[in-house]
Amino acid sequence: MSIFKKKLTVNEAINKAHTSENAMLIDCRTKDEFNHGHVAGAVNIPLDKITEDRILRRFPDKETSLYIIGSYNFRPEKAVKAFKKLGYKNAIFGGNMEEHYGMLKK
């Protein structure tokens, strides 16, 4: 057993978010990047828009699993820390869109 937790790939995170109960896929890239192509079902919450008011209104259940994806420029690790600081213990790193393979919506 390893003491290091394996990070999910973006495609693993997408699959988990789409097949798990009480789970959401959060894309923390800018609105412009999101509009150029995103995963179906993803909710766009740019890193600089993660505020307590906005997040509590959108996700009142802090037990929700939040799979957070981003890009090399808009780091999902920072978004995970911001969600955890707000009390969302199930905020999970979900990888970078540059590593995604599959269909995107516009």
C-alpha cells in the first residue's frame, strides 16, 4: 500500500463524475476557454470566481463529490484547495484538459 494517493486522469475524473451519485464535474478554466470546448455536463466555475456565496448557492450539500478539472494555466490543484477551505471535503483533483481525449461541447 502506497502512502501517496494516485491522481486521477481527466478521463477517469469525467467517468467518475458521470457515473457516481451526488457528484459534479467542475471546470475551473476561464469562461472563454470553457466556451471553446468543454466536457458535457461540466459546470464552469473559473478559479477567480470561487467565492463562499457563489459556491454555497450552487452546491449547498458539502458532501457532494466535486471532480475539478482545469488546464496547465488554470490549475485544478488551486481550485481543490479553495473548495476544501470552504468545507467541501470531497473536492478531488480531476486532471487537465490538455490530457483529455474524447468529444467536447461548444
